[in-house]
Amino acid sequence: MQRLNEKFALDGEDHHLCVVQGKGGMPVIDIRNRFATAFISLQGAHVLSWTPEGQDDVLWLSEEARFAPGKSVRGGIPICWPWFGAHSSNSSLPSHGLARTAMWEILGTQEREDGSTRITFTLTPQPGNEQLWPAHTTLQYMVTIGKTLEMELVTSNNGADDITIGQALHTYFSIGNVDSVSLHGLDNDSYLDKLEGFARKHQRGPVIIQGEVDRVYIDTVDECVIEDKSLERTITINKRGSHSTVVWNPWKETAEKLGDMGEEGYKKMLCVETCNAADDVVTIAPGKAHHLWVQYQVSNTQ
């Protein structure tokens, strides 16, 4: 950690960034500027917390989240890459790919003119994980902490053949109570309902959570807004490079089976995930790159 801080730490009047030892001994980046604070684990380049000035944390992290090498963390923003869900042809490979449990490398940190802080990460293939990694591919991830939280995941094809990937920024949003939340922006969209064998259905009105929900919304490009009456705030989600959105809440029975959601944790979270999933997997031609970008903004309603 000393080496990383010597190379990447920021310590200005309105900026602070350093690498510290987090839970389980995992290295975590601590970011503070005049707009927000945030914590990002180097394992998974996993954003664990984003707290804008005057707000509660926008991200939910389970009280029973496990922090250990090679283990996924329940909450925050896991990166699913280079596939989403189960592998299409080999069920023995890890769900959601390797990115969320791999150790990422910091490429650079930047104090930006607008007062925000940007961290750039990269992930590269390692001996033994060739089966998990698209050949001749590089991956970069930019996280910008400020009035908004912005993330951009860039997959570049440096080979001579097309590659196809699925991916998601699997964001767990913190909410006051799932009973008082409405998700706007998916009205009239079609979705695949995983709970009913991926049956294709049609959304009418806002998404209301009244039980377990596990859906892939198709052809979704519009802004989504989480209206949280309990916390009296809205979370606005804008994205590019994605035409699919996953909405997930495990509800009580499935949450208990997961084992790391915490007591009634499902009541305090809602996943709205920016994806390339289902029909929206991405084929990248040689010499080209795909950019998956999302921005979150929080506003008070009172």
C-alpha cells in the first residue's frame, strides 16, 4: 500500500485520495473531495460506497458482506464481465465472470478541474485464467467521484477476430424501505422474467416491488429514476452503451438462502443494473472498443 500511495495518492485543499487497509485486509481506495466521499476496493475495482455531501450513502452494502481474496462482495457495485449470469456454454465457470473477484491495477488518479476525482483501473489476463478471458482484449474502468458518480467500462478488441461479451454494473442502491420505492423509466418496455423461465412480459407503469423481482428489461435506453419516499430523495440513472436493464430484489425467502444479505437486508436495497445482457450482448470488431457508461445523481424531494 505504501508503494501505491507514493505513486497515486492525492492530498490537496479539496482533494484527498489514499489506499488504506479495509476489511479482511483488502486494499481500499479512500476518496474525499468537496462533493462526496467514496470507497473502492482494488479487488473487483468494486465501488463500496458513494456518499454525496448532505446525503446518506447511495449504495447499499450488506452488514454481512464477506471480504476475502477471490470472494464476491454483497453490495456496492460489482462488475460482471465478460459475461452476465451463468456462462452460456460452461456452467462450471464462475457466475458473472472474473472481473468482480480479480485484483485490479490502478493506472492513474486525477484531481479534475470541476472538483471531482477520477480513478482509472485496468485488468489484464493472468496465467491460468485464459478460459475466462476473451483473447487479445484489454479492459479499463474509469470511476469519477463528484456531485455525480460516473463509471465507464471500456473493452478493447486488439485481436484479428470478433469477440462477444456480456456485462453489467450490478449496482445495489440503498433505499429507506422497499415498500415505498417506485422505479420510473421502464413503462411500456418488455422484460424477461427469470422467475418464470424468462417469459417475455410487458411493463405497465412504474416498477413496484411487492415480492421477489428478477427481470431483464429489453431495449432500454431512457433515463430511470428511483423515487424513494422513505428517504425523500430520487436517484437518477443515465447510461450509454447499454440497451438492457436488470431489476432485482431477492425478497425474504431467497435473501435467506443467499446467506450474506443480513437480517431483512432485502428491504433496504434495490438493484438497477446497467447491462449488456440477454439479447443485448455486444460483438466487438477487431480494432474497436465498446464503452459502457453510467451516471448516478441524487436529489432531495423535500
